[in-house]
Amino acid sequence: MRLTVTRQNLQRGLAAVTASIPGKSTLPVLSNVLIASREGSVWMTATDLDVSIRVSIPAEVSQPGALTAPGRKLLELTRELPDEPVSLGVRGHQLEVECGNSRFKLNGLPEEEFPNVPAVDFEEGWSVSEESLRRLIRSTAFAVSTEESRPILNGVYWVLAADKMTMVATNGHRLARMSAAAAHGRAAQEDGADEVVGESKEEFIVPPAALSHVERLFDGAGEITLGRGGNHLGFRTENQEVYTRLIDGKYPNYKQVVPRDNDKIARVDRDTLGAAVRRMAVLASDQTRRIKLTFGDDRVHLDVMTPDLGEAHDEQDVEYAGDELRIAFNAAYILEVLRHMPDGEVRVAFKSPERAATFEPTDPELDYLCLVMPLRLVD
């Protein structure tokens, strides 16, 4: 293999793929990046066996070939190189790097030792908007569970239907759900034919780490092609690919826990309420993070009492319709939900101190809902 690339492109490609290199592994090759050149481009691949990332960068290729090299060391080296063209070559199992007056040799491993990228059928896949997909990921993935006792809840539930796509995440105490329009269908089309829109829905449970890579890499305004192969899902554009292992199992019926009869409604400014909750959280218990909110007469009173720390009180103006309500929440959950709500007013709906409260943006164009379970009131 012999090729020449710009330092900027080499650094960009390495930074994109090395994010999936595991911190520790019993397989030395997983610390490496697979560099495979073809005419006009070079593909870089890294994997932790659960998530694989492939990125293509332009290159002048004089001799095709492939080798794996230590990913993080190569990225670290590339950052320190002068801003000049970089020549990469292979001699035996070593990657030779030349830039300006600098010469380096990195010990690598043969291509054959690197794990294969999962086989995914993109031709019979779907197409979704990059922008819409990023918005769904940002608005829901924060709510996944980190407890190993219920692995199904460690993933984001993603439903692709003919007219929209929906993502849901929950840890049993909070839930986030967002839907967006999704003109999608089979990626393969006959010449001149319209896109074929699927009639049935597809359901996946996707690890949030994989979705984090997708959100980071696919930052354009185009379309992403999705493909599935067995228990793997692939995301692809012209120059970037992400593959992830899916979580097996059936996702719980989240619709059963979303209340439909919450009749006590408050409209609050997101930033104002968030600032008040942050102040209260300073004196909240480290174990429960409990704060008490009392709604009534277009005011919300916030109170915290922690025996070994002290107590705090705040109050803010709100628009509130309903009987007076006293309810307690984990402050951390409220702050997370508010942080992911759009700027402006938020509609908060309650039924009773024991029932879940819902948070929604007041913009009717946004199909977004978060749910937070209350804590037991303590006087």
C-alpha cells in the first residue's frame, strides 16, 4: 500500500473512527484501525465488536493495500505533524508515515486479523433524514436505563413506520418519546421510479452508544440509508458507515404508562423553572434529590428540607389551571427533562401527587413528550 493524504483529512478520519476503539480489550487488534486503500480514497475502520465505524477520506493512491495500525497512537501522531501532505506506506507488518522531514514506523497487524464488518443489506433498507434522526437521538437517548438488571431498557426503542419514526427511552422513573416525519422506504428503486414506502413498521432496540456515534458523525442535511442484517443495524452515507449490534427482546408497552387524563395544567418558562430547580438542588438530599413543588394561584412554590444540610424555598410565576397540587420529584430528572426541551414555555400536566407528570413543548409542531414519576411527599 502506498498513498498520500492531507494531514487534515487523515486527522478527521482517524478522529471519527477511533471513538469506537475500546478502552481495554483482550484482543490486541481491537486497538488498531484498519486502513484499506482503493483508487481515489482510503477507508478507515475501527470496532469494539458491538459498534463498528467506517469512514472514507480522499487520497492519492499509487498502490492499493491494507494494514491495521494502533489507532490512538496514529491519531496522536497525526495531530503533531506539520501541515503538509502525509505519505502512508506498508512494509511487512509496519505502517510507514512520512510528512515533511519526519519519518515514523508503527508496528501493525495484518488485515486478516481484523474483525469483519457485519453483513447488512442496504439495498433492501430504508432512508431517513439526518437532521430528523439527530433530533430524535438528542431528545430521547438521555433517558435510557444504566441498570444491568433490565437490559431491554438499556437501549432506545425505535419504530419506523410509513409516515413517521418514533424513539422512546426510559429507566422506569422517567421517559422520553419523540416522533418525526419519516419519508422512508426501500432504498433500492427502479430507474425513474418513486421511492417505495413500506406498509409495515420496523422496530429496533438500539444501544445509546451507537446512536451517540450516529449523532456525532452524520451532521449533514441529507439522507441516511439504513440496513439490517440479522441482529445488526447499519447506517450509511457516501463516506461514513456505522454498524451496531441490536439489543434482543421485546420492549415494554410504554403507552400504558403515559397518562391521558392529567387535568391540572401549568405553563412555565423552561429557563426560569430550571434555574429555580438548580438552586433548590444544592440543598437536596444526595440520595433522593427530592424537591417539593406546590402549584396554585398562578405560582409555583419550591421547597427543600434536608435535616443534615438545611432548607430552601423559592417561588415563581406560572400559568396554572386546576386545584392546588403538592408533588415531589427527583431534581436531577426534572433538570434533565427541561434541558432537552426547546426554548420557551413548557406545558406540564398533573393528575395527583402519586401519578406521573408529563412535560411537553407548547409548540404544537413538535411531537415530544417526557414523563417523570413523582417521589413520595415528605412533610
